[in-house]
Amino acid sequence: MTDTRRLIALAALALAPGYLNDFLNMRASGAVEWLAADYGSKLLTLALILALPDLRGAVAGAWNGRGLRARPAADTAAWTLMSAAMIYGAFIYIKPDLDVLAPGWKLFTFPAIDDPDILAFDLTAGLALTAVAEELGFRALLKTVIERVTDNRGALVAGSALLFALIHWSNGLGNMAVAFVAGVALMALYLRTGSLWPCVAAHYAVDFLLFA
């Protein structure tokens, strides 16, 4: 197996929990079971990326701050805010219409979290885990993988965004469309800043606004 094929296979293994956990979500009887499946899938993805040398090498430098130090802080802040605004705007203005057009696509709805302690944990550690795991997998790792196949930036942004949208397959067409917009915005932000930190910040901020 060539190095590129090996990396693609290992990346697929690491990202698979994000696609498979929807089956567990649809069987969850409440918020606790849903969160356990969701957290578990994110932790498994992180564990695989950190444990497998090929994947660890593929994301090396993702947290590097040199890209941030090389540009004005105001530029990074503006791009981070713009990315978050694009994603939140897609949720407000695109998702409702698509959900109405294709109601049959929505197989799972996030259950309400009634316990204030569980909600507080989810809005802090839970959303942070989601942001870190998904940005490491669908931005840093996929950037390296796709760049092994093509140097076309459009293919990189669109391909990674599509793969990110598909992990939301049980949440309906509207959520998938929002995830695609998020994938485009966050990969553009990653390419612009050269660091995953702004992507994590934007991702966390949007999720906090949506789930708080």
C-alpha cells in the first residue's frame, strides 16, 4: 500500500465514528444516551488521530501559532468573526426552508437537556470537545489527505466541506447544508490563518449560540 493510500485508509478509520454515531443517536432514549454516543465518537476520533503515527504526523503543526503571528491580530479576529457569522446566518436563513422542503430527511432531532448540570457540562467541555475533534479531523487531517491527491484549493475546500456535511446525515437536509457552509468557511479560515485555533473558536462560538 502506498503512503497516500495508507493515509487515506487511516483517515477514513479515524473519521468513521462521526458518520456511525448517528445510528446510536437515533436509538437514544434521551439526552444522556445521545451525549454519551456523541462524546464517545469524538473521543474515539481524537484517540485514533493521536495514537496512529501517520495521522499524528498529518496534523502536526495544525496548532502552530506562526501563521497567526505573521498577520495582524485584527485580520485574524475579523476572519474568525466573519466565518462564525456565515455559519450562524446559514442556520437562521437557509436551514428552515430546506427542512420544510425535505422533512423526510430529518431522522434525528437533538433531545432537550433538562438537567442544568449536564447542560453546563455540555456547553463547556462538551462543545469544546466537539470543536477540537471536528476541526482536527475535518480541517487539519483532511487538508493533508486531500493535498496528497490534488493541489486544487477549490477541491480541497469543497471536498472537505462535503465530507463534513455528510456526518450530519441524520439531522436533515437543512443541517447538512449548514454543515457544508461551515466546512467551507472553516477551511477558508484555516487556510487564511495557518492555525486551527481560530477555527476551533468560531466552531465553538456558533455551537454555543445554537445550543445554549
